[in-house]
Amino acid sequence: MKYNNVIFLGLCLGLTTYSALSADSVIKISGRVLDYGCTVSSDSLNFTVDLQKNSARQFPTTG
């Protein structure tokens, strides 16, 4: 029973640390919603977007 509590505590701490590390960036997307219909291919379910390398000086303000 005590062993299960230790595992549970470890999992909780691990998830907390993970979310804290991923909460340091914000991606803001803006645009317009158009009334055009389109079809989405099942081949486009997974794709990678290359954000390239950017200096922190390029983003002087938040938001």
C-alpha cells in the first residue's frame, strides 16, 4: 500500500514538472473565418510545422 502511494506521488510530481516546463510559451493565431467549404484529406491528419530559430529579442512584448 505504501509503495502505491510513492508511485502515485512520483507520477503527480512528474506531471506537475512537465506542465511547468511547457507553460513558458504562448502561440497566438489570428485571422478571418471565411464561408468557403473545403475537404480535408485523411493524409493531412499529422504534419510538422517548422517554426525555425528565433531570438528572444524578436519578441519584445508578450501577447
